[in-house]
Amino acid sequence: MSSGVADEAGFIHNLHSLVAEPHHRPHMRLPSLLAVLVMLVSVVAASGQTVADRLRELDRLKAEGILSEAVYEQQWNKVLEDAIKTPPPAPAGRVSVPKLPRPAPEYKYELLLSGSWLSLDAGGSDTSMLNVGARLGQHFARNWTAIVGVDHLDAEIDGTDLNATGLSAGVDFNFGSTSAAFVPYVGAGVSWMKIDVSGVDDDDWAWEVRGGLRHYVGDRVVLKYQVAYQKFNDIDLDGVTATIGIGLRF
């Protein structure tokens, strides 16, 4: 017979003896006895029948003459009191697990549209113009962002039409995690520009160094503020650009 069946049989025997042989148990009024039995059954069912084991042990000690009638009754009442006072254990399989905070999503890419103000020195003549562009960035290796972009400007300098379209690539180092709200950065890059000056085409390479701040608004929106210095290789053209961009990360 398994231990669970034996415990159950022993406990039923104790309860049967309690009702059938009242002289064998402490004197109690019937209403009080029934109330105690109901509570005892519920506690025993939830506690693995440890109360039944204690009652059975008291029976054995009394039968062997180890316990006197007075001590037996005293201990029997104490077992009942302990059983009633002890709350049943939590049901198995229902352990409460605290909820962990939901981790912030990690976005690897960001796509921005930008507008730039350029202050350039063209062969000794200072000029300023506006430029529009788009940038695609990919975050990698914790603090780095690789960036590719396209730019276009259409301006008039001293009555001369200037159109330029360019492709660029570079890398930024971020001072902090991109999960923060504000992330300052520095970077460098190169660009290739196709320039049309009053119908005369030319192209050239340029390099730039830059610094700025990314501002992440909520989970998806990113604002970008940047200042850069750019210098062309063959064309006598260099200057400072100030850029503001807005976009989404994904």
C-alpha cells in the first residue's frame, strides 16, 4: 500500500474512532466536535495528512502505555489547535512569480530626411545655400553607426546656377546607448558629388568631420542635429554645414 493510501486510511480510522468511540477521545460537545472535524479535514487535505500522522502516533503511544489518559487528551487537543491555526500551504503549481519589466525594443536602423544650411568658401568667395538629403543608418558594435546618404542642392551663386547631387558614406561613434533619450556623437565620412555649373558638368570627392546629437522621442521618432566641416579634393570649395533631420528607427 502506498504511503498516501496508508495515511488516508489511518486518518479515516482516527476520525471513525473519534465518532464511534467517544470514550476514547477528549470530551467535546457535538457541535464543537463537528466544526473541528470539518476544519481539520480541510487542513489535512491541503497539508499532506501530517495531522493524521500525529494523531496516529498519539494512538500508538497511548496503546503502548507510554502516555497517560490526561497527557493523551492534552496532546490530542493541541494537535487540533495547531491544525486549525496553521494555514494550508499554497496549491502546487500556483507559485506567484513577480512580473519583470518589459525590455525596451532594440532598433538597428534609422531613416532620416534632412535639411542643411551650407556656408561655403568657393575660390575666395563666401556663399551660403540650402541642401536636402536622406540618410540610412545601421547601429552596430554597441556604440557605432554606419551611415549612407544621398544629397541634392539647387542654388544660384552670383547669377550662376549650381546643381549638385551626391552620395555619401561614413561612420559615427555614439557616446552612450541608442536606448537613451539623448545621444551625442562624432563621426567622419566621404562623399562623391556630381556638380553642374551653368551647364558644365564636373565631379569631385569630398571628406568631412562632424559632431551632433540624436534625440530619440518615444520608441520610434528620432531628431538629429549636426554640424560638419566639409572640404572637396579638386574643386576649391570647403565650408561648414548645419543639419537638422527627422526620421524613424526600425
